[in-house]
Amino acid sequence: MDPTRAAHEAGLDVGDVGSERYHHALGYLLEEAALLGDEHTATETGDRQAHGYALYFFTRRAVKLLEG
């Protein structure tokens, strides 16, 4: 997942990447199992990767959420 592209497709401004709103949305998608962190890019949680991964993959759950 490219954060800038994902933000744009979710209706967020590019400037929202890294914001509290962005991290809240990312956390929600992780809780809903709509995103899966790539274990090969695991990092320590911090400013750059707030949820512990550099890359994420959308799951089938993400498609179901989009379909409503």
C-alpha cells in the first residue's frame, strides 16, 4: 500500500498522510482485518510506521467494507 495513494483513494488529502486522522483510519482498517502488515517489513512502532510495518496489503475484508 502506498500511503499517499491510499489516502487519496480514501478521500483524504495528501497532506493527511501521517496525521492523527490518517493513523486513526489505518488503525481502524487493521482492527477490521482489512489490512495485513507485511511481516518482511516489520519495524518498531514509531513516528514513521505507527503500527509496526512499512508495507500493508488489503485483504478480502477491505473489499467487503467497500461494497457495504
